[in-house]
Amino acid sequence: MRKIFLTKKFYFLGLIIVAINLNGQNQNEIIKVVSGDRAIGDGYGYSVSIDGDYAVVGAWSSDTDENGNDSISNAGAVYILEKGSGTWTQTQKIVAPDRAADDAFGYGVAINGDYIIVGAYLEDEDINGLNTKNGAGSAYIYERTSGSPNWSYTQKIVPTVRHGNANFGLAVDIEGDYAIIRAQGEGYDTNNSNYLANSGAAYIFERNGLGIWKQENKLVASDRAAKDRFGHSVAISSDGYAVVSAFREDEDENGNDSLFDAGSAYIFVRGTSSPYNWTEQQKIVASDRAVGDNFGRNVSIDGFYVVVGAYKEDHDANGGDTENDAGSVYVFYRNGTTWSEQQKLVAHDRNEGDNFGVRVDIRGNYIVVGASSERENSCGVESKFGAGSAYLFRREGTIWIQENKLTPSDRAVSDAFAHSVSIDEDLQILIGAHAEDNDENGNDTLDAAGSAYVFELNQLGCLPPSIRKKFYLINDINGSYSDEKELIIYPNPTADGNFMLKFNQTLNEGSVYIEVYSSTGKLLHKEMNIINVQGVPISLKNINPGLYLIIANYKDNRFSKKLIVK
């Protein structure tokens, strides 16, 4: 017979985790931004990036130049936003100096410090405007200056050896003196031989002492194969690491167990001495990989962490509760030279077709995940097909816990909100909705003109899907904390796993969100119940013997206990 106990303090990996009474935090929408010259089908918000007081928003289907004139179909544009006195405003529109029809300038954007990189994956000419190769692709560098306009074009970059339909510029990232550019349509290896159609590549450029960006390496997978789409998503960190995905790749990390379109990602590290070549350090795959998961749909890297989206994955964090294409995200942690899967993330309100993981970004202790097909608002109501949502996760020790769900104030059917996401060191979150139709006031409907939304840490929202208190680890195993929120259980012990939770303070009627985590941080059980005079009922009949953490979230309070199943 198994018995379930709750004890006064809970222990986690040999430490006491104490819930203390801090002010809760949530992500509140600060502003909605649209282009100053918005038009039908511009797709403003298809790509976004934010860094401090500046943000960039791509509109790859935009037709007009920086002055709103000289219409050229799908030439593309990028809009620069600046924050002043707490308000975000559009300060500049940039276009390619050699813009042409269907270049798709702005399909990928990234900003870091004083530099912006913009991808134009269908652009055809080299840096001199010659040597036309259809769909070869290019990227453009802009630098912030003291004059007006503040951001000036400095350089067009293309691969040293260009190929048609390589789609160089589909995705871009920039960090410090390094930029990485996606070319998933490239078919040649690092020696520009051994053609394999759509095997894919990525290119790393370095800014030298003269301020010139030069190609440093061409990256391909060690086990490259046709149609892998290596380079579908790329990210680079300031400490010499890059991650490149191949979301159509079939084999595991050892080249075995072929599963069609399971997906993979590859981590590269920069050499420490001249010529500073980037070499493949490790191939990573999901621990529960399956056919069609598309692991690697999007990737992000920051410090010791890599985040990989698998927007077609079907199962929850424990491998159960099948929901087709609900989506998931995997977090990998670097220990020395080895990257290991730390946790699988899923949305608390996951449903079929949400596409959670279509976009991901990580900064410090926070991860933001896009689910552009998700239907419900942040309170789990008002279903609207394809409206889209984003989810915020926060790291506590070795555990990532969902902190909030983000939705816009004017959400509508098929907006595709969170098809693009970006978070910066100030915990500002920029989210694109490229299929949204209305201006910043909800008027002037223009089909798929697009918009973007800025969120910042602020006061609590309507319903806490997770964290409402901050956790601290106390090394003294006999430690305690005076503000600890206590739960009371009865009967205690219980033999069948059914019991009631009561609280050490009076709570008004309402909903309590209950979570149960394993000692490794996996979410094993979640449910929402209504408080009644007896407390809150909970049933944990099917969990195995072991140590667990039970959490009850009620408005801005969080109650927690150690749970022992014997």
C-alpha cells in the first residue's frame, strides 16, 4: 500500500526551498506598434528583435521605400523603434540600398548594441550589384551613428561563394562582433562541393578592427544529407558558441534510429587561437524524439543554455497526454564541453494545433515561447482560432517554470500573434503579429498589415498559471522562513491519493491552480479547482513512490509543501 504524506517543509535536492512573500510579477502589455505607412499585406511583425532602448520590426512584404514612395512589390522594409521617457515610437524606416522586387528584405532581423542585421533571402546580386543568382540571398548591416538618421547602412554581406536558391538571409542573429546567417537552401559543403539538395548551411561573419564584416566560416552538419534543412534557425552567443538547427533531419545524435523529420540541432564552438575556426561540438536531439516533431523549428542560445522549439511535438513533459501538434520546447545545459537536456517545457493549457515552440528566445533566467496558433487568452477563455499566444518561463535553480501567458489586448482570429518573439536583458519582450489587421487604436482595418506589441514586467494579471512567489535555496537543511505559506492536508496520511488541501489563512472563493513537480523539476500533474468550505480537493492516485513538490497558486499567493509517496 502506498501512503502519501505532506510535511511541514519540503526538501529539493538536499536543500530547503522556501516560498517567501514577495510581490508577484506578470508581463503586461505596454504598447502596440504599427508602421507609419502601413498597407495591406505588409506583414509588419514577421520578424522582431529588441535590445535596450531600440527594437526592430521586419515587414518583408512591404512595397515602399523609406519615404513611403517608389512602390516595388515585396521589396521589404524594416522599422526601427526607440524608447524615450518610457514610450516606444517609430524613429526610422530602412530599406536596402539596392532594393528590388521580391527581395524579401526584413524576413530576418536582429539587433545588438549599435548594429542591426537584416536578411533578404530572395535577393539576387552580389555586393557590387552583379553576378545575378536567383534567390542566392544577402544580408545588410546598419550601424547607429550620432547623426540623423540615427541608423546608417554600412555594408552588404554575401557568402564568399554564392549559389542560386541558397536563401542566404532567411534568418539572422548578431552578438558583439559576430553574426550568423541562415542559408537552408544551400546544397554544397564547406569546400563548395559534394552537392546535396537543400542540405543547408550557415555562415559566420566577424567584424574586424576596421569595422568590416568578413566571412569567418561556413558551417554544415557533420552528417549532412539532402533535405535536412540545416540552418533553418540560427543563434549565436557572445562567448563563442552558435546553434544551428536542421528541423527536417532524421537521425539521432549517433546517426542511428531514423525518424522522418524528427529534427536535430548542432552546436558549434569558436577556436581559441588563430585562425579561430568554428567546429561542431555536439549534435543534440530530443530525449523523446518522434516522427514529424520538427525539433529545431527555432533555436536560441544564451550562456550555458540552448533552447530548441519542436512545434509539431505531440506529448506533455512526461511523454503522455497526446495532443497533435501542441508543441514543446527543450532546454539544454552546458557542463564543460557537454550539452545535456535539462527539461522539456510545455504550456499548462496545451491543446491540439497550438504550435507551441514555433519561436523561442532566451535571455538570462527567462525564456519566451511563441505559440502562434494558440486560441485562448491569458485567462484561458475567449477562444479565437489562430489568435496566438506567448508563454514566459523563469528559471529557479535547475527548474524552468511557466510564469505567465501573454496575449494582446485586441486579439482576433488568425492574427498569428507570437509568430516572432524577442526578449532582452531588461526583460522587455517584443512580440510580432504579422497577420493582424488594425492600427494601434483598433481602427483602419487593413488585412495582414501587421503589428507588434511590447510587454514589460509589471503588476499581476488575471490568473496565475504558475509562479507568484520567488524561491530561494537555503543551504542549512534545518532552515526555515517566517513568511512560509503553509498547506494543511487531511486525511494525513492517505492511502488512496485523494485528499483535501486547506490553507493557514482565510481565502475568498475562487480558483486555485495546483501543480505537482518531481524532484527533477518535471511537471507531473496540474489541475484547477474551486475553493469550498472544506478546502480544495486533489487526487494523486497514480504517482509512483518518491519525493514531490506540491504547489497551490491563489491570486498573488503561493502555497507549497513537500510531498512524500511511500
